Amino acid sequence: MLNKTVLNITIGVFLILALLVVVVRFFGGDEDAWICDNGQWIKHGNPSAPMPDSGCGEKTNGEKTKFSVYFSNSKLNVNIQDCSLVYPVPREVSKTLAVGQASLEELFKGPTLEEKKLGYTSFFSEATKDILKKIKIIDKVIYVDLKDIRSIIPNASSSCGSAQFLAEMTNTLKQFSSVEKVIFAIDGNPQTFYEWLQLGCGLENNNCDIKPFQ
């Protein structure tokens, strides 16, 4: 009787383990991930990580992707006559299809020491290098979702600060022909972002429509 009970328990445990394997194989992991398909990253489910910045399905062979990032410059814009004036500086990364994301990641690192000596300034620095959560492009409008940066760069909410802050990001993205308009959010909420900059919601930012960020 005891041997029969042990046998039944063993069979039951085996069946449970087999069921778990099936569940993980067919319903786990790959549902929320970026999948490389014919040279493009395809979003499956709701992955927590942003789209990879490496080329999908490509061997780069040392090839590079080149673009510019935009910073203010105290020597070129003496006495800050126009807070929205920003100037391009070159950047080069390993070849990638995700150039919009790569350009923001480079921008958010801030100017290099050599660039600072040439007068380039920015709210972005080592402290902001990881603030990008994700970006999405729909009909030439790029939606940029940022982490909560309000305590990291509080001065960006001033009148001049917000003009500079937005100009650096917007000009960096609009260098690409696929981008005509840029809308920002903090933790998926554009209203939080634009109210922080004391700009409010309007036609320019699609009345802070939250849907594209979901």
C-alpha cells in the first residue's frame, strides 16, 4: 500500500513538472520581448526594456553610424541672447538601425571635457545618461518617454532653461528625415512633463494625449 502511494506521488510530481515546462515554453519569456525579424526589431507584448540600440541581424564589421547631438554654447551664443540656440557636435557609435534612440543616449551623456572647453554647455551630464525609458515613432511623430528627471535637473523648468532643454532634444531628433514632431513624457505621462516645464497641454503636444506612450 505504501509503495503504491509513493508511486502515485512520484507520478504526480512528474506531471506537474512537465506542465510547468510546457507553460514556460509556450507562454513565457518571448511574449514580452524585442524580436529580431528580417533586420528590424519587432515589439512583442510589452517588454520592460527599450528597443535594443544594436543592429538587428547585422554584422557591423566595425561600421559606424554617425549623427550630431545638440548643445548650447556660451562662446557662440554670448550672453545667452537666445536660450533656444543650440549647436551640433559630432557623435559616432557602432552601426545601428535605432539611430533616434542612439542619438538621445549620446545627448544625455552631456558634452565631453573637450567640448566644455570649447564653450558647450548642457543640462545633461553623467547623472542623466540613463534617463531614457523608450521611444516610439508613429507617422513621423516621435514619442520620448523619460524617467522622472525633475529632481536631477530642476533648473530646466525655468523659462530659459526649458527653451534650452527642449531645443537640445528636439534638434537632435529632427536631424533625421523620419521625424517631424517630438512629444515628451515623464514615466509615460506627457502632462507631467509639460506642466513641469510650465508649458501646459495644447496642439503642439497633442493635448498631452497619453495613449501613444502606453
